[in-house]
Amino acid sequence: MRPGLRRVAACLLVWASVARAQPAPIEPPTATASGVDPTGPSNPAAPVSPPIEIIVQGPRNDGGQGFTRAEVRQLPGALADPLRAIEALPGVTPTLSGVPYFFVRGAPPGDVGYFFDGIRLPALFHALGGPSVVHPGLVESVELFPGPYPVEYGKFAAGAVVARASEPALEPRGELAVRATDSSALIDTPVGQSTNLTLSGRYSYANPILHLFSADMNVAYWDYQARVGQRLSADDRLTLLAFGAHDALTDTNDGKLRTLYGIDFHRIGLRYEHGLSEGQVRLQLLGGWDRSLARDGDVRVDDLSSEIRIDVDQGLSHSTRFRAGASVSRDQYALDLAKLDDPDARERYRIQFPPRADFVGSSYFALDLELGSGVSVTPGLRADAYASRGQHALGVDPRIDAEYRVSSRLSLHSALGVAHQPPASAVPSPGLNPTLGQGLQTGLQYSSGFRLRLPSDVGLQVTLFQTALFNLSDSIGQARVSDTDDRVTEDTRGMGRSRGVELLLKRSLTRRLGGFLTYTLSSSRRSVARASVPSAFDRRHVLGAALGYDWGRGFRSGIRGTLYSGIPADVAYLEAARDPPRTSPFYRLDLRTEKRFRWGNSGYISLVFEVINATLNREVLSASCDAYACKERRVGPITIPNVGIEAAF
Amino acid sequence: MSSQGRAAWSLLLTAALALLSGGCESEYSLPPTACDDYCHATLRGNCADDAPADCVRDCEKANTATVRDRCAAAWRARDDCWLTAAPSAFSCQDKHSKIADICLDERRAFAECVSPGSGSCFDQCVRQAQACGSTLSDCEAGCSNPTPACRSASVAFNTCLLGYPVDCGNGSEPDTRDPAHTPCYYEALGVLACDK
């Protein structure tokens, strides 16, 4: 059966016999049943009943690729964190190891949106390459949509990373992880017949370790998540979700305390879900508060946000579904420059991040069409209307993806789409969102490829892609132009284009022997003020490979290698910048080994040893060249060891 | 192995070969310019913050194309001298390469070519560097700046200074001396008036 929301009709007697043949329980997150006769399995002699309906729910295969939480647990270098695992996917170009800013198919970090349970995450990771701001136990899977992405998500010109929340547990479960730098815990439990409560969080105590490297620096971070789910009836559910995070990385320079990285964000959402005959309608109210400190803490930006949103997903026939939705949001920004002395910098912040109220109205519509003969097509349209300080802009984003299942093993897929986005900060940070200024960025994306199921449950996916980004705000990517042309500033808009091929060969990491091989060959360029140069983080080759093996008796080990070619060097002449020398390639090895002790039916305690960049390789930060030689600046080694205890019940 | 499997492994092999071959990593695509030569000759301290591209950019800003063409011979002679100097003549200051006070004749000739008459300024810089321990290159850079209109005033001022002992006075302190007892006071006024 093709992945997606499908309705399956089965007779009670058939269901009973299946239940005997396969006693393994259906996993709660992927299947819910309604109308099942509770006496069914124990009463096989009962007369044939009317057909019952079982709704099988699972993620649609709509162009995304990713990992489940179970896989990520076995992935060396991911620290059991699904959001950290996205850097292993094809199409993702890292800036630096452990730095949570990725170029995706050539698009800058600010043009890729991160969503948790449908809610945008304004930050992804804690400071100093720390863990993600959402407890891993609350994330069922993470999917990267590097190209045209589903119309439910928007306001980003390039791609989307979608973290799906785990379903509320049917039985109490908990997780505890104690590490050298922080600890986290999660508890997820039913309360009574119709209520579920999930609480999780993380708290850091990394200073003693940080002081070994830098006595003047201090770091503090924490995050929390709380979810209360209330089933109102068989078809109605109410969920209250709150989450947030805090980060403060400071140092002391000439007696002055500087904030190198300071953010806070909080979200609270109330969601009502109502089951329809062939789908679901969802209404959500969302409130948020974001805060970022910039320029050593002398600048503070606040964003008080609110949103109301409705989504409908409904099957129209056995071959047609529609998805539609609308939202209205308001962001009230405040800017505090009281500590900033530099008048030029004050002016720049006032122009780019003024106190204001921004409004966005959005709507989308998509159809999932099964056309027969193995062909399925999903056309969609999204529109976002922006208003900021008297300026208005409208982004209309048509998208279409198509799949042709040639055989049970081979399918071809293509996608084409447009996406719009307001200007983005060079480095995304909560609340640090510029005004509309010179208008929306526009992304035009195309991808095409095939998926092939090989023997031994190995899957191969190859995708060709091409992306063009217009009116692009990417001061990092076009740095090689601004370095050589004084007319180009960080506010100058440019054009980006990238193309390449991605390869993913994978066998689930949860198998006794599992692993993957990823490879991206790409070229990403920026055109600004009639100059065309490679993007500052254009890496032609990115190769990743991982292998995990279950030795039995609770022992499991894994190794992962990452190799990427160099970035363009800084050169003085624009003519040389068109095809500049490159920095040295970089590779690293990550290791993970675990001994798991079973505890009860489903609980366990694990001793985990994991290290990112076990080979202690130093990474090249940049290079500066003249006609005779290049001089590279290196950083690191950025090595993150992790010795921890994980427990779950 | 099925044909689909063979196709998949062929693709993998191709990708691996492309990667192992180093792809299409490019070399520097322009022939060396005069500023490339200058930076190649001067950034020899192997210092942490030496940045050849920045050096070339600064060099281009400090020396117009006209100057580089007109003084090509003096430029080359100065670079050649630095290139043949011992590595010990290059050190690091604030993580940037610093050149010892070598190749003085070539540097003076270059300064004189860029700005005729600035040889006296260069001589004064050398005296000051030797007597006060200051950095010759910082002072030297100022010698090539005077506009043609100010050139004569600058020459008069520096020629005058050469007739007096070097004054290593604290530059940050106001000079409270009587003008009549300040060497080259009126020549200095001439330079200041010209700069306005």
C-alpha cells in the first residue's frame, strides 16, 4: 500500500485470524482503530459483522527524507538527537562540524524553516554545538524537504525540516539521560481514561568542562516541553502544548561581560482536532515570545507573536484527497539599543529591525490524486500576504509533485515549486527578523529522480535538483562578492542558483546490520551586482557513510564517516573570485558504542559512549589567497565526547 | 544481481570516482599582479592573521594603476630585495607579518618614484625608526601620500627635519614648546595649511 492516510475495510473474522497469525501489537503511533468489536479476537465464532474500518496513519512520502527516532538512536554523531541527524542527509551542506547552520541545496540557513509538530522553531540547537531545543523523546521522526516542500509549510524560500511529535503514550513511559554537560528527562503517561500528560526538559551544567578550554566563558541553557492531551470523544481531541528554551553564552573581555549568544523563546499552543468521516480538521491558537541578544549583548530584539490556524485534511474518494488551511499571524517587535554606542550600528539596526507590528495572512490548498497505472500527482497552491510598516507583499506559491511507480521496487518522482519568504537574518535567531525592506525572496525549485528498493531491504534514492533564488538576502553566501566589491553590502540582494545530484543508499539503522551512504555533488553560485561567484559555503562534494551492528547481548556499535570538499577561498580580484581556489577537504569519524540492559518488558538502561570527530581533525574555517599561495585558518578540533547513561521504561 | 541492482552500483561507483578524483577543484585563475608580487614578498612571517587576499586588496587601494605602471621597475627591485632577504628579517607583530628595516635603498627609490621628493620623508622615517624604535613601514606609508599641491611643502618640512636631531617625543602629549624653539615649526604649518 502506498504510504499515506488510507482507509482499510476488513471483516471481523479476517481481522481475528490476522490477529492470531501476527500477535505483535500494532504500534500506537501508526495505527488507530475505530468501530472494532471488542469481543472480536476472543469470539471467533461470532457471526459475520458489518465491515469495520481501520484508519492506518503514516507519513506520506511527499519528497521528504529523514530518520525515525529509533534510527537516530543508533546513528553515531547524532547524540540520539533526531534534529542533529539532518546534517547526515543528502542535500545538506554543513558550514562547520557541530555548527547548527546548514545550507540546503545551496540555500542559506535563514531560508530553511524548522518545524516541530507544525509549529515553527526559531532556534534548533543549544549553544556550543549542544543538543536540540526539543527533547529527542518527543520527536517521532525528522524529515527534510530540501526541494519543493508541502504547501502546509511556507514562508521559507528553500526547504523545510519537519519534526513530527510522538503520539501520546498509551502506557506510561519515561526517559532519563545523564551526560557530562547536561541532563534531560521525559515522562509521558496517560492520566485517567482520556487524558495524557507529557513533560520533558533539559538542564545544562557545562561550565566546568567549558572552563577547561576557556576560563573566561560561561554557558547556560535549558529547555522544557509540556503537553496535555484530552480526548473529548472518539472524534475530538484537545491538546495544549508549551515549549521553550534559553541560551546564554558569555565571556569577559577587558572586564566587560559580553553575551556571545543569548536567546529565549517560548511557545504555547492550544489545538482542537476533530475527526471527519475521511479525514480531520484541526484548529490551533498559538502564542509566542522570542528574544535575541546581538552585538555582544548590546542589542536586544523581542517578538511577541500570536497566530490562529485551521487545517483540513479530507478524503474525497478512494483516489482523491484534499488538504487546505488558513492562518493569520501577528508579530509585535521591540528593539532595545540602549547599550549600543556606535551610532552607525544603531542606525543599521533601526532600519533593519525597527519596532513594529507585522501581519501575515496565509492559505493553502492541495490535492492528492491517484491517477491510476501507478501515477500519483499532488498539485498545490499557497498564498501568503505580508504587511509590515505600511509595506505589503504577496507571495503566491504553486507547487506540484508527481510519482510514477514503475514496479513494486522502482518509482520515479519529480517536483516543481515556487516559494516566497521575507528577508532573513544572516544567522537565524529568535525574533531577529528584518522588515520587508526590498521585498520577498523567491525560490524556484525543481527536482527529479528515482527510488529503488534493492534486495535485503536496502533502499536507493537518486535525485537531480536545480534551484534558483531571486532577490535573495544572503550576506554570508555572497561574502566573496562583498569582500571584493565595496558597492555590495550585507543588505544587497542577489540571486542564487544551485544544481546537483543527491544519492541516498540506506538500510535501516535499526536492523542488526544497518547503515547508509549519502553523496551530494552540487554547485551553488551567487550573482550580485553583475558578479557571479560560488556561494561562500559551496562544497562540491559531501559524502557521508554510517554503519551500525548489533553484536547481541545488548552491545551495539556504530561508526560514521563524513567527508566534504573545501569552500571557496577569499581572493582580492573579482575575476579570480569567479572560480577561486578551494580550502582543503575535511573528514571526520564519529563513533558510538552502547551496552543496553533490559529492564522489565520494555524498559532499559544504557551505557553510551559516543564521540563526534574521534580523529580530532581540525576544520578549515576560511582561506585567503593571492596568486602564489593560500593561507588557511583552521579551527578546532571540534570534538564532542559524550559519556552518558540513558534509561527508559 | 538484477539489472536494477547493477545500475545502482554503477551509479555509486561513478559518484565515488568523481569524489576520489578530487572533482574539479580549481587553481588561482589569474596571473600574478604587482600587488600579488608585493604580498608574496612581504607576508613571510608565517603569522596567524596574515591574509594574502586582504594584503592584495590593501595594496590595490594604496597604489593606483598609474603608480604601479610608472614605478614598475622600482616596485620590482624592492620586491626582489625582500624576496632574497633571510627569513629572519620577517617576524610577527599582532599576528601580522612585519618586515625588518631592510632594503632601504630600494624602498627609498620606490618612494621617490611614487612621489618625487618623498625621499627626504623616507630618510626621516629611517632616522626615526632607528632612534626611537618605531616601525619604519608605518611611517613609510605616509610618505607617498602627499598630493602634488602639497608635495613641495612636504619636501620642505622633511628636509628641514633632517637638519635636526630626531625628536622621539610622546605623540599623544600636546607639544607645549615655544614655536620659536620648535624645529621646522613654520614648515610644519605649511604642510598643515596645505592639507586643509
